[in-house]
Amino acid sequence: MKNSYSIFGKTLAVPLLCFAFLLPAGECALGAESIRWEKNKADIGIYQTELSDFYEVSFENPDTGISERTFERDVKNGIRLLMINGGFVPEPDTVLQNGIIYAPLEKIAEPLGITYDLTRQEGKYLILQKGDTTLVFPRYNESTVLLNSHEMAASYYLCDYDHLYVPLRFVVETFGGKVQYVDDYEKTFCNEDNSEFPNRVKVNVIAIEIPDGTKPQYVSKDGMEKIIDVSVQYRQDLIAAREEANQKIEEKFYYDASAVTYTGKKLGRFYVYELKEFENFPIYFNEYTGEIYSEAVGLPLVGLDKHFINIGFMLS
């Protein structure tokens, strides 16, 4: 643990099933809630609340620039964050059912570039489309779906009062995307194994990359060079600030700011790097935009911000 803070697949063929609860048989409702999602916007923070198993999730609304908050429950399998093309989807409301993760269609359709239509046509309850690809879910208990008019093994869709849920990996891969499921973000990227703390919040990340017509502009070497430049400048600024304030410059401020390594890992479109002596605070480089993200140290239990890690906070 960090000073009492905990800092930040496979398609299955199953029968089609609709849980409609109080809705008429075979009918599902689609919520009207608008998506506040923005590509390449990975800012997010998770905070402890007064309730032991509920956590506040904060994000900046790209429409207003104001930080907003929602709440997630730390269930048996942990909190799940959903990132699509480098941006977190607020309130993803994902559901885990029989080993398959589902997401509300109206929350993922726009980020995935998919249009959808509910229809009363025989054998065509839900139609998803992107470009030349059309996926049709039958209305009732069918063993197949139609992909460009060809039958293939079906997967569940689920529904409740507010949302129509679709199998996330199945839909993403059908439309040419890739899904990366990170089971325990801290252990995977922060070199933290907090399994000895049974009550900690476990954060899982589902990172999706879906073709949208743009291509990566940078490789891992570019990220290394830029992060080293930023790291060295950051250290120089720390030392200069101490000197200007006539404060003693402690030995810890003379860490090797250029000792940055590429871990060989990626989180969606972000290359992941480490700074020697600060390996618990990964640094991320966006291969599309060249932007640097890093851990939001000290306040959230888990957090990512568009900046270099706040080493000054840790060294104070």
C-alpha cells in the first residue's frame, strides 16, 4: 500500500436470452441518458466514501469542463472501468453474467461508432450497424444471430427497466475492435499486490480499441524520449523551487530523472513506462496524441491525470 492509499476475454456462444422483468415478454427498454464520453480523455479518480463498499468515481465532463461524480459498488469481482479509444466512459454500468461482460447499448454505441435500431420485424428485434457490417439479434429464443445475413452462434442480450445490455466483447470484435481486460489494475501496472488486504477496492479496466479512421502517430521510442525530457525538466523545476525558497535541497531530489524504461505493456492506446525508484506510479503515453498521463498521487485511491507524476508531492 502507498501510505495507506491504494493508488492507481473470449467470445462465448450461448443461447439468446432477454430478462425483461416487468416489461412485456421479449421487450426491452433503452435508457435516454446521454453519453458524456470523449476520445483520448483518460482523466478519472476513485475515492472512498463513508460506505465501506461504495466508491465515488469522478471525471471531467467534456461538455462543461466541470468535474462530475458518480458512484460504483465494489462487488465480488471489483469495480470495472470502461475505456474506449483512450477515453473512459462515465457510468459504464457493465454487468457480469455467466462469465460474460455486458454493457448498455446506448452508452457504448457512440464511442464504438455503431448505430442501432429496435424493430418489430419478425426475427429482427435489434439491429446494429457500422459501415458495411450489420448484426441482427432475433427477438426470441434463437440459437443464432445474423452477421451480414449469414447465421452465426448467438450470444445473450439482457435488458432491465433502463437499459438493453449487449455482450461487450462479442459486439466489439464483430465490428473489428479489440478488447483488453485488465484484471486488477494495480497488480498489472503499479507493481502492487494487495491481496493481503481483503477489503481493498479492486479496480479492473476494460480497454477497447475500435477503428475510427485515425492511425497511431507515435511508437514506444517516441514516448520514451518525451517522458525523459519531461522528467528531467520536472526535476530541475523542483530543485529550482527549493533554491528560490532558500530550502535545503535533500538528497532525494537528486534521483535519476532520465532513468525511464518502457515496461513492454500497453493500456489500450497508452504505452506504459516506469521511472526508477517510482515504479509504483506508471507513466502513460498516448500513441495517437503524444499526451502523457500518470497516477494522481495522494488524493484518490485510484486516479489518472494528464500530467507527469507529482513527485514533488511525494518528496516534500
